[in-house]
Amino acid sequence: MPVTIQDVARAAGVSVSTVSRAFTVPDLVKDETRQHVLQTAERLGYRPNRAARGLITGKTGNFGVIVPDLSNPFFPTVLKGVQARAREADYAVFLADCDENATEEIALVQAMAKQVDGVILCSSRMSPNQLERVVGTTSLVFINRQVRDHPTVLMGAAGGMRQAIDHLAALGHRRVAFLNGPKASWSNRERRRGLRQSARYDMEIVELGPFAPRFEGGPHAADLAIAEGVTAIIAFNDLLALGVMSRLADRGIAVPDEMSVVGFDDIPMAGMATPPLTTVAMQNERAGRAAVDLLVNLLTVSGAEAGDLRRELDCQLIVRASTSVPARS
Amino acid sequence: MPVTIQDVARAAGVSVSTVSRAFTVPDLVKDETRQHVLQTAERLGYRPNRAARGLITGKTGNFGVIVPDLSNPFFPTVLKGVQARAREADYAVFLADCDENATEEIALVQAMAKQVDGVILCSSRMSPNQLERVVGTTSLVFINRQVRDHPTVLMGAAGGMRQAIDHLAALGHRRVAFLNGPKASWSNRERRRGLRQSARYDMEIVELGPFAPRFEGGPHAADLAIAEGVTAIIAFNDLLALGVMSRLADRGIAVPDEMSVVGFDDIPMAGMATPPLTTVAMQNERAGRAAVDLLVNLLTVSGAEAGDLRRELDCQLIVRASTSVPARS
DNA sequence: TGAAACTCTGCAATCCTTTGCAGAGCCGGT
DNA sequence: ACCGGCTCTGCAAAGGATTGCAGAGTTTCA
């Protein structure tokens, strides 16, 4: 039923080698022949079987992407970038969701390994030890996680954090809470690092948490922050920030008049919240594309001259309505 | 570098056939031998090459999923279901995003065809004519789209619409607006159908639109609805509903006191809005799983006795704070 | 005119598995 | 002692493509 290279060869009156070459090394076959072959192929609707090709070339033409949780709105956007760029580069992409589970993540990498030329690990949950176990099974590129000797695209969270701090400082805030996400998470460490780098003599930071980086984590976090008497809150991510705003609304604390709130990620709903959330936008889709670029590069480059191992995308503070000057107490 | 069946055979001192059988038809090989082979394989870290296997069996062990737009929060959740269930059934999944573009969708199906045993089309944007072109290239299962002779999982939007209408009627609303999504969309037609089926003598429905089913479509829609003097609005989807609420807030119209708003989809941010949005929850993740089940079924069943062609999941109205009794004018 | 140098094409091996067929060894029955 | 029937294993073909090698035909140049 499916049309093979043999069918095309027969119909065109040439050998399979010629058909194959007409597609993969066009200059090796006479113009006239090539035209004829390509037309025949087109007419028959021939499409090469990538699995068969992969068997001999060792290249599958596929990538894998593993994300911790598809229902976290952060990931679909980077996924979108990965998918789009991969398609441009004529790769197909395998998707897997490891449910925030490092063990599962390992299993997925191993399961994919044979079917892909490389995999992109998004905010990998693996510990360094666990990483050891998968390194070498296939080519790896990381997003939002720095791993020695492996290409990585970073979201420059530290820079984003600086912008957030500067923004709040400019508004006049002098005592600000930072709500930690999961302590073990690389992202959280990065954001804290940015926080410390941006430390100012005229601003006091109180760290709270860790909290679950979800809407549900917000209320508890909000209550603690209020008790600390801060005038502004920077949350680990938007989901948490939205949860905080929801709690503030319930407690009758006006945002931004009585409390400023800053999120992180710029997920779609950040702009739709009331008030719209000031947040640090990461270039997710571009990060996805960059990851694919790094992977393609890693695969094509001669190996000796390693391409760039690291691409850093900068963040952008999006000032919306959830931040303003502190209330004069 | 990668370990093949040959390596295992050599190491275990048996033929490749035996190794192969030890995995695929265990009863054909003596217990003792099988143990030995499996242990050797394990020790060497052997994992069969699915491409090679597919070449001969004609089965790839892969599925494809095509969604119209990953950045629409509706899809990642069904994707999550697809992915999870596929993994349980030992399938890997190819993901593609067609950017709301039917032509691209066709191309994607065709590109995937050779590499998958079947593809799941989520809210396909193809016209019936275009569908003709891909039917037959591979096994197809649809989500949220009824296609003759093809397995389909439906979200029972009509039933959800009835619940929404009944809810508003019970609260005392007598004049309600429905904000249409894209006119050509199958989902929109389904929802309208539900609307008409639920028509009540004591309630007047005014249809508006079509509107872009996004947050940005909301303000325009809201203004029209207000001008119509309705006391409640049912939006094509949550994004639109959120956009409406945002506009109502801007115009100083209190939700739900002066206007009730109902959405559709129950996307994550629905529950986080202020006020939290009353909406119709679809069982996305279960729909994804069901689609995989149908596909597996379609592939394993003898062909003669076609399994079920249709699975309908019912919707559930989630009453939150955006609906209440109408203001007494 | 002949040889050298190209250009183009085909043959056959190869990639990794699965599977039909047949052979080897063993058992029980006559 | 022999034969039929099991159970277990190996040989070899097949699946769809790529590619090194060699051969056929053509051109170039001395």
C-alpha cells in the first residue's frame, strides 16, 4: 500500500540507487534523469521512509523534548518554539511529560534514545547523579539548567530579577519579600542568585518559603508576607503570584495601592489578571527555538570545533498594574 | 556504540533469533535460555531498535498528535492525557502544532504518516474536502470533531451548554447573550446546537459575534452584550469570557452583581480570575486518554468488528463566583 | 586514433529486527 | 529398534533505504 523507493524506481525505469541519489545527492545524477525521477515520485506520492533511512545513516531525523509538566503554562510556549523550529529544520519531535518525576525522566530519555538524534531537557528535575546515568545515551541540550559540557539555553533570570528589584526600588519600596519556589530547583537557585546580586544597601529583602509554585501555594505565602510587613512581594513564578493576589483580594488588601506584587514567567494569564500582573517575561518560544538550534549545531558540527555551548536569552520586566508606589503608612 | 541484538546474541552464546524471541514470544524459548538471554541483555543495556522492528512488522509503536495551537491553554491538558495514556500502552508520541492552519495540518499528517501507526487530530481545522486528502494515509482518531467512519471522542458540549442555560435560568436570568467563536469551527457549531436544544420559552437568547476566541476578543464582545441589555453572558470559551470580564471591570460593571458571565473549557486560569469564573469543564485529560484508547483499539481489533467509533465525555458546569441572580433593574 | 578523465548509473552489501521453515534432539509408544 | 510428534533453536530472507565500488558511455586532449 505505501509507495516505496522500489515502486518509484520501477515506474521511472531506473534503479533504486538513482532514485535515492536524486533525493539525497542531486548533483550526482543527470539533470534529465533527476527531473524524471522526481516527477515520478511526486506523481506516485512517494515519501521516503525515515525509519529505513535512519537504520543505515544512523540519523533518525527526530528530536525528543521532555518537560516536567504540560499543565504548567510555562512549558507549552517553549514547546511551541521547539516544535516550530524543529519543523523548519525538518525534524519531527517526540514529546514526553515526566510528571515532575526525575526517575520517570530518566526512563523517558532512555526510551527515546534509540529513536532520536538528541533530546531537549526542559527544566530537568534530575539530580547531578541521575544526570550521569543518561549522559552519553544520546545528545542532550538543556533549557534552564546549566550542565557542564552540554549545550544550554538559559533564561537569564538573574538579570530579570535585577530589573524587578530596580523597579521596586525606583517606586520607593524599602522592604520586599521574595517567595521561594522549590528549594532544590535550579530555577529557584538562579532567581535567588539574581536577588543577591542585586542587593542594595537601601532595600531589605525578606525571604520566605519554599512554597509550591502553584496558585494554591499563594494564600499561605501571602499571609506570611503580610505578617512581615513588606510593601512589595516578588514571587518565584506567576502562578504563585496570582495565588498571592487572590488572597490579598480576599483579605481586602488592595493591589497595588497597599501591596505591590511581581511575578515571574509572564504566563498568558498574567496579563489577564485583575490587576494585570507586573512580571518578568522570559523568551520561552525563542528559548525553544534556540535549544533546537544548539542541538542541530551539536549534531552537524564536526565535533572538534564545538559550537556555542550556551545561549543566554535576557528577560524583560513587564510593568503592568500590580506594582506602584508603596502606601505611606 | 549502541548495543544491538547481535551483541546480546554473541554475549549470550545464542543466535539472534533466540534473543528476538526471548523478548517477543517468550513461550517459544526454553525457560533457562530465556532467563540467560534476558539477563545478558539487561547487563549490556540492550534496548531493541524500534525503527528496525517497525521496518519488518509494519508497526512503529508511535502515535502522532496534532493540535491547532499550543499556546491555547485548552490543548496542553488534552495533550497531557494523550501522552500519559500512550506511554502506558508503550507508545511514543509525536507532537505537532499546525498554527491554526489547515494546509499545514495536512502536510503534518502526511509527514508523520510513515513514522506512526496513527494520528490523533485535536479540533482539526481541516475542511471536509481537505480531510479527504489525508484519510487513508494513516489511521485517524478525532477529538472534538465528528467524522464519518472515524473514531471520535466528543466533549459533549451540548450537554454542558444545557447546564449553563439551566443554571442561568434558575438564577432568574431572562435575557442572555451568547458570544460566538469562529463561525466555521466545529466546536462553535456544537455549542450553538446545545444552545438551541436547550431553548426555553422563558428565556431569550441573543447571539453575537463571531469573535476571536481569545482574551483580546473580549472587550468588543462585552460592549456589544452590554448594549443589548442582557443580564448574563455565555462566552464561546474561557479566554473570551476573561476578556469580557476584564472589560466589564474597566467599565465599572460589577460581576456578578450587574452581569453574570459563563465561560467554556475550564482552563486553569478560570479558577484564578477575580471573580473566579463559572464555566463548563470539559474532561480534557480524559479525552486525550480516550483518544489513545480508541486508536489502540482501532489498530488491534481484527478490522472486521470495528470497536466503538465514538466516545462521548460529558461536561460539568463549575459554578464559581461570576454568576449570580440578575440585578433588579 | 587512442588513452585518460569524467559523468552517470547499477550492483550488492549494509543497517537491526522479525519470522517462516527446517533441523536437532528427546520423549513415548508400538 | 524405529517412528511420529514435541520442543527448542538456528538459518536466511525480508523490510526500505543508503553508499562504496565498478562498469558503461562520453568527452577531452595529445
